[in-house]
Amino acid sequence: MSTQPNKKLEWVGMIAPVLLTVAYAFEIYEIVKTQDAKELNWVFLSCILAIAVLWIIYGTVNKIRVMQVQAVILLIVNIILIILKHQYEKQELEKDN
């Protein structure tokens, strides 16, 4: 049994990070527009961060370029969400004081 990725289906792996980026872009846009990130859960963000790092490691060790690209995109977008959540929560606390 071969462990090499199926070259005929490689396009599926390339579409996934594009769709993921689009989905997260809309989420980031909505958060910036409303200046509210309360709906984002810290546990969710932490899990996604860990998943991205693990995928980067796995993709690097196994030389799976598609997985590496997906994981880096996921990591970057997740870091943006974490920054936004932290920023807006900090603003909310300052407003309350």
C-alpha cells in the first residue's frame, strides 16, 4: 500500500486552504466591522492553534506540502483571530472601567 498522496486528487487538497481562508476572511471581516469578538471561544482558538502547529510538524516530517500550506494559512488566520479577540476584550474592559 502506497503512502504517497494521490496526484490526481491533489487539487482537492489545494482547494481546501482556499476555502478555509475565505471562510476565516469573512469571520475576520465581521469581527473588525462589529469590533466584537465575544463569540470566539478561547478553547476553540487554542485548539485550532495546536492543530495548526501539529499539522505543520506532521506535514514537514512527511513532506506533505499541501498539509504544510493549509496549516500555515490556518495558523496565520488563527493568530489574527486571537489578536482581534484579545484587542477587543481589552477595549471592552477599559470601557467598563
